[in-house]
Amino acid sequence: MTAVRRCTDLSSLPSPAPLLSRLSSAASRLLQMRKYGSRKEDGGRLRNGRSSSASRPGFIDPSSWKYFDSRAVGIPAGAIPRNCMTVLQMLKRKGFEAYLVGGCVRDLLLKRAPKDFDVITTASLKQVSSFKTNTTQVKGNENVNCSEETDGHDEGDILRWKDSLRRDFTVNSLFFNPFNYRVYDYVNGVKDLRKNKTRLAMEMKYMLSYGAAESSIRLLRKYGLLDILLPFQAAYLSDQLKGKSSDRGLMLMNLLANLDKFFSADRPCHCSLWLALLAFHNALVNSPQDAQVIKAFAALMHFGTWDIAIEFLNEDVGAPVTYVPEAFGRSGAKVDNLMERTSHLASLVKSSVDTLTCLNTLKQSVVRYPGASQFSGLVFVSAREKGRVLGIFNGLDSDLTSYDKRRGSHGIDYKLLEDGVTAEVRFVLGKVIMDTMSAESPCASTDDAAALPRAAADVTDADHRPLSMLFRSGESE
């Protein structure tokens, strides 16, 4: 797997900033978690990331063992394929204990379709083969690997606990009994699973919320991390940059550059802003829109009412800015039709938020790029953040004549913005898109990142230095 080798070598490369190094480390760990199947260490060594109770030979600490109802943690009853259930039922009818274990349980918890299913059982391989089950594969598309428990005990927690200590990662040490809907966790695998996703989301916020989003995306792509962290954006850039030496003029990069204009190390934005921006761009890639519709959508978010947005559009006499494939030239649509199309764009953007939180939706979006790198199968945005992002677009997909989200001031309240207050995020998001669609608002590019304007005129360069400056040394080959 090329992507794995490329990322695991990151430690040997000079990192342009400690932040990128931390993100690389987090992504590498998540890549390791993606390995399907459950390898066993030679000689019975304890696997990496073992629990503290495992550090003392012979010591067992049952207080750290946890049990979950699979239905409560999001594994639906029909998640196990029929072929796999046939194997489990056959073992159960013969009086043997049988569990799903390893990467398949991890993937089910992450709402991903497992590539294969590992089964651990108290039956010996000889006993399994005696009732005509293939121990490596059954009929169908799913691989089902059966392994024999290595200890002489009949069953129980001690046996499962011992087996969990032999596995490579804590997240591959989970057991699942689909007959009693129970997930067994002896080494805090579920906690580690959640912690890694939370940490990754935190690191991404540091890179994209502090005035360095454009530079960060460029660096993540350079070091092979964008394929893992933001697969759709990575595929989009790879496709758009075929035969090109610069990302100048790409809508995604212009959006990020205009986003960076407003923020710095001491004036960050809430992550819901750049998440909403990514969802907006995704919607345009999948469903290109008239430039006038995009400007109407942005003006409505920024000014808060349809009447003011139309007034702005009527006064805007500049040539339409177009992007391929996202935005095409003005079609001369009437206002009534424009309202309908603007509302439709809002519904498309809301739907595209799922690409940030739903693995299947993300896969469908990436499929449009046949030449994309191997899909990482990674989504790290929480359900809570999804709700925040959707809240930004609430009301924009209905009757716009009654839409009224006007704010009391014309400037940005950075405290409210950092806290993720919806009205403030919507206001700035509209402005970023308006600037990107304006020919009079040139964006920073690979060559002129140093020319990024400051977010506020009353802040000096010394105390309001764009974070993108920290990454300039890493942009040159």
C-alpha cells in the first residue's frame, strides 16, 4: 500500500512545523488502525498500546474490562453478512463459543463495511473442518477466518482477555457476540478509537482555523496526508492539477485563501466555518451552479435577507467569475427563478455535509475520480459538529422571502466566531464566498502567500502575524 509507506516515512522528513508533525503522527496511527485482520505477535508479546494492567506479568485487573450493548454503540442487527452468521450459528449449534474479533468489530463501530470477518472459537481447527466449513473462506464475497483459542480453558473473560493481549492494537482487540449483542473490551479499545478521532479533529482545527488553511492543505497534499484526512479534496486537487504546475485559480484554494485573510494565530475561527466551506465546495463539484446563483447564496448568508442580497447583486456590475467545474457564466435567470435555484443550492450543500460524517457518502463522492489514491475510509467529524454545520444553512432551503438572519453589526465579532455562534459563522462564510466569486478580490496563491492582508487594520504585524507565514519554508521543494 503506497499510501501507508509514504506516511509512515514522515518521521524521517523535515517537518515545517511541530503542528504538521503531530498531525502526521496522528494520521499514521490511524493508518495503522486500518490494517484488516488481526496479526499476532511472535512469541506471545503484548501488543502495542496495551492497558496498564497488562504491564505486570500474571496480574489481572477486571475493573478495566468493559462490556457494551452492540445496539447502543451503533452496530445494527443486520450488520453481519449471512455467510458470516452461518459460520457462527454452525459453531454455536455444535456447542462451541464463537466471537467476531479484530478489525471487523472496529470497522462496525466506525460504521464501515468490514473487508473480512475474523472468528475466534473454542473449537479446534480439526473440529471446525469436521462439519464442512472452510476455515479461510466461505461462499460469498466476505472472508471469514477462523482461529483456535490457544489456551486450554473452556471459555470466559480470562480467555478473551489473554487473546486480546496478543493483538497488535487496542482497537483490534474487541470481541463481538452477535447472539447476545455484546461487545467485549478488555484493553480500552473503544476509548482509544474515540480518542484518536478526537485528537485528529483537534489537530485539523489547529491547521485550518488559524489563518493557514491554504498553506496547510498544500502541505498535507505534499506529504501525502491529504489522501487520508480529506480524501475528496485530495482527489479533486489531483484531478485539477493534471498537467499544471500551480494551483492558482482553483476554487478550493481560492476559498481557503480568502478564509485565511480573516484569521491569525490570535484570532482563530470555529471549525464549523471551514467544515461548512468544504461542504459548500463539495456540493459545487458534484452539482456545478451558475455564478449568479452562487453569489446570491453567499450574499444571502452575509447580509441576512433576500431583498438586501438582491440589492447587492443588482449593484454588482463586475464580470462573473467562473471556475471549472464548480461555477459557470451568468445565464440571465430571472429573480424568481434565481430564488428557487438559490434555495436548491442550499439543499445541495446541506446534503453534502454528509461527506464529512458518513463513510458511504464520502465514498460515493470520491468515486467520481477514478484516478484517486486508495480510499482511506476515514471520517473524523463528530455528530455534534455535523449539527453545527447544518445549523448554518437552516432556512436557506425553504421560502427565502421570509428569511431574515440580519445581525446587529457590520464587523466580525471574533469572540462569537471562535465560539461557533451560528450567526457569526454564517456571516463570515458568506463573505468568504463573495470574495472568491469577485474578480476584484485576488487571492493569495503559491507565489504570493506573503501578501495575505491582515484580518483587522488596528492589529499590528507583531501581534497579528498570519499563521501561514510559519509554513512558507515548507512550501518550496
